[in-house]
Amino acid sequence: MKTIVYIEKNPVTGKCRFVSLELAYKAYTMMQEFNGEVLGVFVGDHLPEDADKLFHYGLDKLIYFTNENLKNLQSLAYKNIIEQIIRQEEPDIVLFGATHNGRDIAPLIASSLKTGLTADCTQLFIDDLEYKDEYKGKCLYQVRPAFGGNILATIITPDNRPMMATVREGVMSLPDTKLDKKGVMQEANIDFSMEWVRSEFLSVVPKKSTVNFGSKNIIVAGGAGVGSKENFDMLHKLAALLDAEVGASRAAVDFGYAEKARQIGQTGSVVRPKIYIAAGISGQIQHRAGMEESMKIIAINTDPNAPIFNISHKGIVGDVKDVIPKMIQMLREEE
Ligand SMILES: Cc1cc2nc3c(=O)[nH]c(=O)nc-3n(C[C@H](O)[C@H](O)[C@H](O)COP(=O)(O)OP(=O)(O)OC[C@H]3O[C@@H](n4cnc5c(N)ncnc54)[C@H](O)[C@@H]3O)c2cc1C
């Protein structure tokens, strides 16, 4: 079997996006059983400065096409180049990060190849497809929330190839230690046309987010139960003492307690810190979709029957307005 992973560069750091590393490793773990191959495909002006790193996350080969005119996303050009590589390589599976670029290009390619695409998958695995002998052991099961996140749908592409999916950053895990693995870089053989470059960028200012969940071991997240923006400041104080990042439920964002970039869940970020403190969060499925892979979950809630306690490792039944100041006081006394 063969899987292609679309590799993206972070325009701010010039390095590979985390989601590309996560998907490279996911593809590697899926292909292991079949002695399969994992190829990366990169399109842009220059390769990411840490492109070699991709091999330590599972790529066997990185196929790239670079051109000064492809610095920013040119949908038609990116689509035509990646489609040509897919037609040359004939992979069984193609994975894209559910980034702005991935969400733009993946449907264009799927439609051109007349195949299926499942967006925002939360699980991917390969298994038999009972009723089709020719695909025995070769079907990609694509799991994603459906109907507002109330059910998990498992989707397959039984008749067409490749099987395509997008996955958001943070959903798939990275290996604990990098793989001791080498790979090759190969320039793509593309029939390129400047007619595909149709957008003119007058100015592009990469947005530097001040919220960085990936770099912190601890996340202190607040929900509607925190009660006000002023109370939410307590979470920032606690986070500063713990060297943590502050997260929020959608209800907290909707109430204006926290900015949208802090939202965790199905329509926010997906996180997996060592410790996740959920303060005044009920634990609805859409929130859990973004945090339940955290190593330790500590929940603070006045309602002993709140669903968050079903997935938490430690639970404090209490008012966040009492518990958080006590935690802050204890940490300050320790300093
Ligand atoms: C398509 C779709 C996508 C969604 N995406 C997301 C998403 O990405 N992220 C997300 O979070 N939600 C998302 N939601 C919304 C989700 O369904 C819930 O509405 C939301 O997660 C609830 O947030 P909450 O737990 O903060 O609020 P609530 O459900 O209102 O819970 C508040 C909790 O605080 C407790 N509480 C109250 N006062 C206190 C106090 N003083 N001290 C301690 N505890 C207290 C209450 O007992 C309660 O358990 C989505 C919904 C849909 C339909």
C-alpha cells in the first residue's frame, strides 16, 4: 500500500507544520502492517528549513515542487501539481491537514480524481472491507463527528481510489521518540504552467497567535461556570504560576470571557497536554472532542453529576471562585 501526505510549511517559522509531522507518523503506523510506503508532497517557494525531519516521523520519500511564484497558496497551481503527483504515484490513501490550504486544495483534487474525501477525521485505521474481496484488508476507515458532534460516523470509500481525508492539527499523536529512519528527497516531474498562477497577493501578513497550546504541558481551561471575564483573569494568574496556557469552552468564548483562539473542542483546537484543568466546564461531547486525550484531567465543578467527572482523573466538587484562588495561594506560598 502507499500513502501520500500533503506537507505544509508554517509561513511564520519557515518549518514544517505540526500537522504534517502528525500525519506523516500516522501514515507510517498505518503502513507498517502492510510494508507500505509513505510519501510526502510539498509545493511552495522553498522547502521547509527542517524538511529532513519528516523522515524521522515516518516519510520514506519527500516529493517536492518549488517555484518562486508559489510562495502563497495558488489553489489551481497547487491542485494541478499535487494531482499530477497523485496520478503518477497512484497511492491508496491521501491525507491533508485540515488547515486553510488543506481545506482548499483537498476537495478540488478529490473532485478531479472523482473520489471521496472525509473532512476533519478524528480516527483513521485500515481494516478489511467484508463485502469486497479486492479490497480485503485495504480499506481506510475514516471516523469523524457528525450531526453536531452527537454521533461518530465511520465513513469508507469502497469503490474509488485514492481514499482521501483531512485531519486537524493535534488530533493525531507524535511518537515519543523520533524514528531512526532515513528517506529521500525527489524533485517532482511536473508539466508546470504559469497560467495556473492566477491570484495576486498585494500583502500577506502571517497572523502570529499569542495562544500556543502545543508548547505547554499544562492547560487551564475555563467554561461558562467561571461566570465573568473578571473571574476568568484568575485562570490567567493560575496559568502564569504553572507555566500553562489558558483555554476555554465555546460557551466561555460566546460569553466573551476569552478570545476565540483559546477555544478547545470540535470547532476549536485539539489539545493533548500532560495536565488539563477544566474549571466550570460541563464536559459536553463537542468540548471533549478537543481535550479527552490529555494525560491527566482535573475537573472543578459545583455539580457532582457534571459529565466532565466521567472522564477526569481528579475531580473537585466546588466553586471555581473558591478553588482557583486557593490553588493560586498555595502555589505562591511554595515560591
Ligand atoms: C457543532 C457544534 C460545535 C461545538 N463546538 C464546540 C467546541 O469546539 N468547544 C466547546 O467547548 N463547545 C462546543 N460546542 C458547544 C457545546 O455543545 C457546549 O455547549 C459547550 O461546550 C458548553 O460549555 P461549558 O461547559 O463551558 O458550559 P455549560 O455546559 O453551561 O457548563 C457550565 C458548567 O459549569 C458548572 N458551574 C456553574 N457555576 C460554577 C461555579 N461557580 N464553579 C464551578 N462550576 C460551575 C456547571 O455545573 C456546568 O457543569 C459545540 C456545539 C455544536 C453544536
